[in-house]
Amino acid sequence: MTEVNVERLTREFTTLVQISSPSYKERELGNYLIKRLNGLGLLVEEDNTGEKIGGNCGNIFARLPGDEKYPTLFLCAHMDTVQPGEGIKPVLKDGVFRSDGSTVLGGDDKAGIAAMIELLEILKEERVPHGPLEILFTVGEEQGLRGSKNFDCSRLKAKCGYVLDSSGKPGTIIIAAPTQNIINFSIKGKAAHAGIEPERGINAIQAAGHALVRLRLGRIDAETTANIGVIRGGKATNIVPDLVYLEGEVRSLDRKKMEALTSEIIETFTKAVEAAGAKSEVKVTFEYPEFRLDPEMSVIRYASQAAEKAGLQVRYETSGGGSDANVFNAAGIPTANLGIGMQQVHTKEEFLEVKDLTDDVRWLIELIQLTAGREGEGS
Ligand SMILES: [Zn+2]
């Protein structure tokens, strides 16, 4: 029988989170993983994404040869973590991993990496029949999916894949995630001495304020959100400010809604800024496309059947966030994002139950065995 070695798994997770890997500085973790995957019998390559995105490490892509008569399975997790995420000291107490309170835990996404490594350990020692496996560890995910966006997806032989990078208990399957636009505004006014001749100036901060209050932000509907998250500008109290930058985003599961709301925000904002006598320049960056997977597709059926076999409760969910799965789906490889039990991610309160980490591996083992039993089944 296939048993998870819980002690080995918790040791691996502890090791992984202690290797600092903030976005663009994944080198040390990359070196560790290359060695680890080599030791597990995989053929490992690193691509040149690091150079392209200004980081010190590329995506790490590895293949585990398997029985070619079974479908190739593709698994992905990201190497980078958000800040504060350096010098993480994991604390394991009562079956729960937390940080010491000064950093995030980094279970996002090292829980995914640890689960994949334990799976590979089990495949190595137990000789479970399996098809070829493709393993991808991406960089720069937290910076707008920069690693996966620069990965050459044509290298994948798999017809479907799984990203291990969602909150939610094991058994949770993300079947839809939003598309996103980033919007940058530069509001230009006119500088003047604030005490001597303010009437000669045009206050860019005030113009931005007039415009901001007119925007629809927050939750727009069940599948659409908008936010202005950054404001920067002004130099001193005695200068009428001539420049303000704003950065915001629009997301929706529906591309048309995202585009319509983006236009609405730009139009409303620009009009109001101009009414205040200032000017506004806008830049829109399309970040990634949405995806929606039908529960009847084999990528979802495999995951749900495997979860049931592992005794996990299957939940189909839509996400409000993007992940590497958005990129692979856009490249034509149906890819689901799986809930792996990480909780309160991107905060110092982040935690992870050992039971969930163990269930992640049990889920993956069932997935492998299931696909190996589905000889010749199409997608
Ligand atoms: Zn993540």
C-alpha cells in the first residue's frame, strides 16, 4: 500500500520554508530543488526566465519517465514567497505549522512543493505504476505570474495539469478564476508655491481625489471586483503638487465585464480629473486571461474521483485570484488549481495543518493511480 511518510514530509516542508525565496531571489531554493529532483531520478532543466524577468533563478522543469501507455500528468507549484518571508522560522505545534509571528509561513506555495516531493519519494520507493510526470516549479508567481508567463508551454506533453496553489481544504478544486487588468494613472497638475501664489497651481492630489470618489470600487458583482491600491505623489506641504500616480486593478470571471468596467473607470476618472483642471494619462496592462473548466472534463473528473478515493470532500470553487493555472489554460492545457490547505496566506498568521499536507499527498497518489488506470481515455 502507498503510505505517506509523515515524518519525511514534515521534515521536507520545514527545510523548504527555511530556504528564503522571495520573488526574483529564488536561487538558493532552485539549487536545492535541482539537487533534490536529480536525486529522485528526474531529468531536470532550468530555463532562462530568471534573466528575462530580472531574477536570479529560472523556472525548474523536470520529467519523471513513466509508462508511456498512460497519460502524462503535469504538476506545478511556485517557488517564490511574499514578504515578510525571509528568515522564516517554522513552529510545529499540535499538528499545525505557523511562523514565529515575524514572517509569513511560506506554505504558499511550499506546501505544494513539499507534497510533490513526497509524491516523488513514494513513487521511487514503492514502484507504483505511473505514466510520465512533468514537474514545474515556477519563479515570480507573486509578481503577476511572471515565471509561468515566460515558460515555454510547448515543452509540455501533458494534456492536462494541476497547480497546487490554492487555499481551501484538500479536495477543493478551483474550476474558474478571473482575468485581470492593471490600470496606472498619472495625474498632472501644475506646481506653485502653496503660500505665495497657490492660484497659479493646479493641485494634482485634489484632482485625483475628486476623481477617486466617483469610481465604483470593491465588489461590483459576484464575479467582478475593482481596487485602487497604490497612491503616490506630492513633495512638501508648501508646494502645490503637480504629479500623482495611482495604481489599480479590475478583475472578473467574465472578460466582457472586465473590459467594460475598465473603460468605465478610465472614462469617469479622466472626466473628473479634467473637470478639476488637471490632466490624466492612463496605461492599461492585461495581466492574464480568465479560465473556466467544465466539471465533466477529464482534468476535473480525475481530480474529483481521486479526492473521493482519498476520502476527501470534493468542492468545486471559483477563485477571486489568478494563479499559474490561468497561464496554462490560456496555452491550451486544461489545468485546475487545487486547494492544498494553506490558510491566511500572505499574512504573518498563515498556517498549515500537517493533516492537510498529508492529505495533499494522498490525493496526488490517488490521482496518479487513477490516471494510470485510464489507459487510452481521451480528454
Ligand atoms: Zn501561491
